[in-house]
Amino acid sequence: MNFDLSDDQKMLAEQARKMLEEMSPPDRLREIIEAKSGFDPELWSALGELGFLGAAIPEEFGGLSLSLLELAVLAEEMGRSNAAVPFFSSIVLAARTIELAGTQAQKETWLPRLASGETIATFAYGEGPGNITPAGVRCEFANGVLSGTKSPVSDLAIADIAVVLCRTATGPALALVELDQDGVSRQALTSFDELRLHGALTLNNAKAALLDQGDAAAIFDQLLNAAAVITAFEQVGGTEACLYMARDYAMERQIFGRQLASYQAIKHRLANLYVKLELARSNAMYAAWTLVNDRPDQAQAVAAARISALEAFEFGARENLQIHGGIGYTFEANCHFYYRRERLLAAALGNRTHWADRAISALSA
Amino acid sequence: MDFNDTPQEAAFRAEVKAWLAEHAAEYAHKPATPWSEQEFVARARAWQAKKAAAGYAGIRQPVAVGGRGGTDMEAIIFEIEEAKYHVPVGPVVSIGQNMVLTVIHKHGTEEQQKKFIDPTIKGELLWCQLFSEPGAGSDLAAVRTRAVRDGDHWILNGQKVWSSWAHHSDWGILIARSDPSVVKHKGLTFFVVDMKTPGIDVRPIRQISGESDFNETFLTDVRIPDSCRIGAVGEGWACAMTVLSSERLGSGGLEDVDSIKRLIGLAKATPSDQGSALDNAAIRERIAQLHAMEQGQMNFHYRLLTRISKGEMVGAEASTIKYAYAQRLQQIGGFAMEIQGLAGTVIDGDAAATAGFHADYIWSSAMRIAGGADEVILNQIAERVLGMPGEIRGDKNVPFDQLK
């Protein structure tokens, strides 16, 4: 058994980490928040140029033909730096859907542009409160046009195209719509995560094309599993950032004549966070392996990864701020980036209850 | 990344499976008729001898000392396959196999290695651990059992506690205070003790589980030869550390116990106003969370095994395995009773499943304390993994005989 990333994957992580440390430090995040853009274009271009965006896109479409594991490793680094780029929307969700459900022509048109970063895509699945199910969507595709509202949609303001979970007369469907046209209107929504802004997408007979090379509901389910695993890696990266930020602060801070880090309550808090982090990381790695190798236990492995990553980041984001004391509550400190991102990642792909249902269904099958 | 066995591991697993299929049944007990303690111990010796003859004893131990010279992964593969049979294994044998072989190999003289290692591997010598005392558990260096030099002998006086199976062991490993005039961990010496030596009085402790496999051991003017000293006078703490760090990565918690499937089965079989308890969202969520915890603990264990197999040194983070395992047993066992309501607290119907959860819940309370209490493990992770400061101690740099 070799329960470890390969040397190449570790090198990729190291490369991404250094680059994100340089290009996306905390002060840069503050600049982006103040600009209200939720987007770092220089970082996005650099990711495109280095081939990171195309990591899992097939070589024939301008990518590197690597696997979900490479995407996961990159996602962990993005989680660590809390970067403001639409990697998840454009690559993990939209590009993957085009690859799974698009025609050869659609793949040839869009994948190279997504791999280079010159086109930004988003994936519109939600329609208001509640869990996402293909059977429940109301946005409708008929006669070459899409009508309905999708909300919230991540990175909507900066996206050029959107993959939309919708339905046709016969059932759930996936469609691709170019956003710069008359039938499309976008409304910015006040977003809890100030570095990944969301909006409401209203489609009024917007020209669109179906991505119909496969069963939409099945593809969406497959996509959700892959997305959950990659998000788990992002959550692991964020958790680790919180652990060491809190540890570093506690080592520096003096209180009642000794280091804050010397108090057992703080030591045990961070030791428990370490345990949660490592269990979550282990689950995320195993789940990624089950997907890459199409293993029979993939559904319950992915659910375990999502649940433990959610718990770890939730604890990490909260306790990191707590350990910083009052200063943790300021904009100038770095706790808030993670405190906000954590809730987005906890909610975006379905809450704990939804994933518990997926776990139980898989385990009792 | 690959969770499958390597070709070498797969070959070993196949070999082990075949051997066990042929030989284990004869030594296994039928579930309905458990053995008496005496019979268990006799069979444990026999099974150990059988494994030794086939080359499956001391799998991790070097060939030079009579072991197989195999890897940690192979030892674990064997344990996992062996666990599928109800064969007589447990601390009465594993203390010798893991702790004693390691400490005598590292700190013993050639004569001591010749005398003890081979008989231990063959199950001819069964061992107990005489470490903890009423006043020295987590703070093991604070032991008070006294060892006084008398010519070629030592005289031992004191009291040990929590010695598993001491009432059936042939020999014991023991730490005692040889010099109270220095700081606590510098005045200790390590011994092996023949449990038949006059002055040793073993009294069983009745545990909350109903069993009595732990003991108090009273030592009154126990006279042992200096040839029973392992390592130098005053080197006892280093020997003790060798023993404690040898118990790191076993297979505990990796056996295929299907506890989550059993929880789901219990929930399905429990009626509720929504159909069954499994239709209740709160119960589904809790079961899913326990599934994530169980998977996390097992996957983390496998990750550490991979690191060790690559020759990496693994430190305090290894304690995470026991810490998380005890949590998993306590939470899963406890929740199993809640799912069924009052009926979950009695053994009726699906007796094996419920009894298993009752036993897990009881045993987990000990597991959170034994082998490194939760709080000590958290301190060690904080200090050795996260680099945070040590605890304030009241006895640092104070000679033992000057402590209050």
C-alpha cells in the first residue's frame, strides 16, 4: 500500500504554494476586498500560463491530461492562501462538465480557452434556498433558449459563460450559455465570502446550447462527488492555514507573564484541531483515490471526506479567530478571510444533512 | 497513491491467508463456549508456538533475534487476517512479542538475549508489564518501588498496578527506583522478574467490565540476581521509553468490524413515527458523522504505515491513532444504545451486535486513559508536533527524595 501523493504531485503542490504565497499574500486579499471585485486577474493569468488551470483537461484540448489528484493538490494550496480566483467554478465544475457532457465541437471550442484562463466559466446550479437536486430545477431549456433564474451563482460578474443545471420537457439537463447577450441579466448579491462574489442570473430566452452527451442527472451526481472531494482539499488547506496562524500567534503573544501557547486550554484546542485536520486530510486522499480508480465504495468515501473536512475547517476557522482574541476581529488581521470562506465551502455543495443522506444511502445500499 | 497491496504485500497476504485457513480453526474457540482463563492461556501458548514454528511470530523482529525480519505492514497484514479467526491472542502474549523483545534486543546483554528472546517468541515465556503504580501512571518517572543493591542481588519493595495478566505471566518487566537522591527519571533501573520469586503477590482488580485481567502486584523483599538487570544502573528511563515507543503501530482499529453497517442495521430495525429510526434525519446525520470519524481514523493509520514503510520516522502524531480510535469506540458504542432507546441497554434479539457495542463503550473508557491518556497525548501533539511550550512542572530539577 502507498497512501501518499506521488513526488510529482508534491512538487506541484510546492510550486503552487510558493507562487500563491508570492502573488496572493494577505495584504493582496485586503486590496481585492476593498476593490469589491472578488477577483485577482494577475493571479488568474499566472495560473493559466503555468498550466495549472488545464491540469486535468486533456492534452488534446490544451491541458496537461493529469488527474483529479492534481486538481485536488492545487485546490489545497488555494485553500491555504484563500485566493480570489474562480478556479472552482471555471475549472472544477464548468470545465469538467463540458468534458463529461459536451460534444467534440463544444470541447474544442471551450476547453482550450478555459485551460488558458482567457475564458472564465461558472456553474449555475442553485435556485434559492434548499438542496440542489436535478429533479427539482425549474430553469427551462426549449427551442434553443434558456429561461429562469439561477441564484446564487459564484463568480457571476467576472464569468464569460455559464454551465446551467436546467430541465427540458423530458427531464434534467445541462446547458451552456454565453453571458454577454440580451437575454441575460446579472445582479450582484451581497456575499458573505468577500473574495468569491456571488450573483443572481436571470435568463429570458437566452440563446444556449445543450451539453447532452450523457444523462444529466447522473453526470451532475458524478460532478458533485468530484467537487466535494476537491472542496475537501480546499477545506484542508484552509484548516491548516488556521492551525498554524493560531499557533504562531499564541507563541508570540504573552499573557500573565508567559506565552499564550503555554496554556493547556490553547495547547489542547490546537492539538484537537490537528487531529481533525489529519483525519480530514486522510479521508480526502482516500476519497480522491476511489474516484480516480472508480472504486465501489466511492460514494461513502466522498461523503466521509466532505463531512470530516467540513468539521475540521469549521473548528479551525472559529478557533483561529478565538485564539487571536480581539485582534482576530479586525480587518487588519488575517482570520476573517478563512472565517468567511469556511462558511461558503460548508454550504455551497449541500449542507451536512444532505451529505449525511448521501452517506447513508451509499452505506445501506 | 495506491491502497491496494503491493505485489510483495499481496503475496504475503495470500500466503498468510492460506496458512491460517489450514491451521487456525484448530486453535479458535467456538463463540458459544468461551474458554476459562487457564484454558485461554494454555491455548495462547500453543498458538504462539505454532506461529513461531511456521515463521509467523516476531514478524517485525530482526532475524538475528529469532524474528522474521519483516515489515510493519506485514505484521499488520498478519494481525488483520488472524483477527478473522477467534484465536487466543491478547496482551498475555503481545506484551512479550512487542515490548519485551524490543527492550531486551536493544538494551540486554548477549546472555540475556539468548535466555529470553527465543522462548518468548515461542510462547514458552509469557510476560506482564510492572510499570504503573498507584502514584505513578501518566507520570511514570515518579515510581516509588525501590530496588536496593545487595552484593550480586537486588531487593525490590513496592506496589505495581494495572498489570495485565500478571496472574498468568511467567516473567515481568519492571522499573524501580535505584537512587532516590537524584532527579526522578535519572534514578531508575530496569529489571526482568521471575513471577515465581518469593515475595511477589498478585491480586486481581475487578474492572467495571466484570473481568479481572488487570492486577495489583505487591513486592515484599523480592530478591533477584543482578543478571536480571537490563541496561545500566540508572538507565531505567531510557529502557522504559524503548518499551513505551514500541507499542506504537499495531493493527488495532483496522480490523473489518463493520460497526457503521451494524448501526444502520440497528436503526432500520428500530421503529419510529417516520417509519424506522433510519428515516430520522438527526440519526442519519449522526451515523454519517461517525462514519466519517471511523474512516478518518483508519485512513490516518494507513497513511502513517505508508510513511513508516518508506523508512520515515514517525513521532508523537502516531498517538493520534489511539486517541481517535478510543473516541470512535466510545461515540459509536454509546450512540448504538441511544438509537434503540431503552432496548439498546439490554441484550435481547441481535445479541452479538448489541453486546459488541456494550463492550466497546465500556472498554473505550479505559482506552482513553491507558497507553497514554487523552490529555497527555494532546500535550504531546501540542509540544512535539506543533512546537508549543511544555507544561509547568513542580518537580523539575528536584531530587526525588526531596519532593513532597
